[in-house]
Amino acid sequence: MNRRSFLQQTLAAALLPLLSPKHLSWQENPFRLLRRNVGLFTGRGGTIGWLATADALIVVDAQFPDTATQCWEGLHERTGRTIDALINTHHHRDHTAGNAAFKPHTRQIIAHHNVPELQREAAQRQGTLEAQVYADRTFDTSLTLEAGDERVHVVYYGPAHTGGDAIIHFENANVVHVGDLVFNRMPGFIDLPGGATTEGWMAALERLYQTYTDETLFIFGHGNPKYGVTGGRADLLVMRDFLEGLRRYVAEGIRAGKSVEALAATDRIPGFPEHYLDSWPQALPMAIQAVYQELGGL
Ligand SMILES: [Zn+2]
């Protein structure tokens, strides 16, 4: 098997579990209130965050059309409102495919300036151009929304998980949705064509750690079922350390003249315990391949 088909096969295998019904059964009730009318919706794909009051309805990320519809119905029932803003943390399909379902119910869709183009390029590669609904309002470095008694601050730290990651802070609730900057105790999806850089990703996690406090509650795009999709700022450093360990493992392998196949044939990164094995089976090999390419091994 040549390297390209090896990469494509493992990519397809890795994305499959995100679509499987198994992920629907994590929680019977996908809605969970966190603090001060800010909560989350698990469903399927990247975790949705929300602020739901009689005065404001903000949604962060859109998952897929079926779960987006379920999320919309629940939030509408809770507030009686249409959505003031849907914010996409980044362009990946499991965060934007549901834009189509939210679109008739939202006044605007907000994303970082780079997101519509990244979304278009990815859709072209996947043959899903017709299904795309794009952000109609973009920002470069930051944006603030007044939302009833809440203030929503949206920032961009530079390329990390993708080339257009938004971080959303519900200031009064002190809840931050970090999108896919954290795969909680999972290897993470390193999307080089989508603008990922593991160095930028680690820097973003360090900056987040410095910016917020031990009182801040974080919502993560994905989480190992055992650890969940929320956490504190210490969890940001677990993700950062894992990325660093991954880079070290691959860099040492490249120096030792190992092939990408040899390096990818492992079930753990040295120094990182077995909880990284609980995620989908191809996640780690795919992350190793991406870093191999990033570090110039391919
Ligand atoms: Zn993602």
C-alpha cells in the first residue's frame, strides 16, 4: 500500500465512529445546564454550547442536521426565541453540517474570517459542496455580543486545530467553549490541509491556560466518554502535553530513520497512559501520520 492510500484509508476509518449511532448513547438527555443559563448539547459530533434565556439565544456549533434539529427544538421550547447568533468554532463537518438546519431559525451565523474558505475547500474534497451553509458574518481577531444579561466574547488565537478556530467566552457565566482545541483524553484530529499546526495548537492551549482561572469551566469539542466534554484549565495542559509527547515520539522516530507505518503501528505514545486508547481505533495512527508529515518526514 502506498503512503497516500494508507493515509486515506486510515482517515476514512478514523472519521467513521464520529458518525456511528453508538455516540448517540453517551447520555440519554443530550442537554445539560452548566452555569447561569449556559449549557451544552452532546448529540453526535462536536459538542454544542448554548446560552438560553428569554432575552437571548446563542448557539455554538451545529453538529449534523438531525441533531441540530433536535437541539433547536429543545432550545426553542426553553426560550420561545429564535436564535440571535450561531457561532461555528471552526469549519469541520461535525461542527458545521447542522448549519443548514439552524439557518431558518437564526439571525446570523458567525465564524472566523478563514472558515468559509476552509469549509468550501474541505467540502470540495469530500464532494459535499451543495450541502454547505456558510457563516454570513466573520471576524478577524475578536468580536463581542451583548446577549441579555450575558456578554459573549469571541477570539481567534491563530492557526491551531485548524486555520480558523474561534474561542467563545460567556463572560458572566465564566464558561469557555474551546471547540476542538481540546479532545479530552483523546489523540485529536490533526488536519494539515485544514490549516492545523501542532505548535500553534500547543501555544493556543498555553495562552488559554494563562488567560482563564481555576473557576473557569471549559466545554470541549470532543471527549473520551470516561472523562467527558467539560473540564477545568488543567485539562488544557493535558492536551498540550499529549501534543508535545506526540511530536517528540515522531521526531525521535524520524531521526532513527523509521517509516511512518512503523511509527503508526503503536497503541500508545510513550509517557501517556492507556486512557488515550479509549477513543476510536485509528485516531492515534492518523495523528502520528499527520505529525510525521508536519515535521517533514513525508
Ligand atoms: Zn475539528
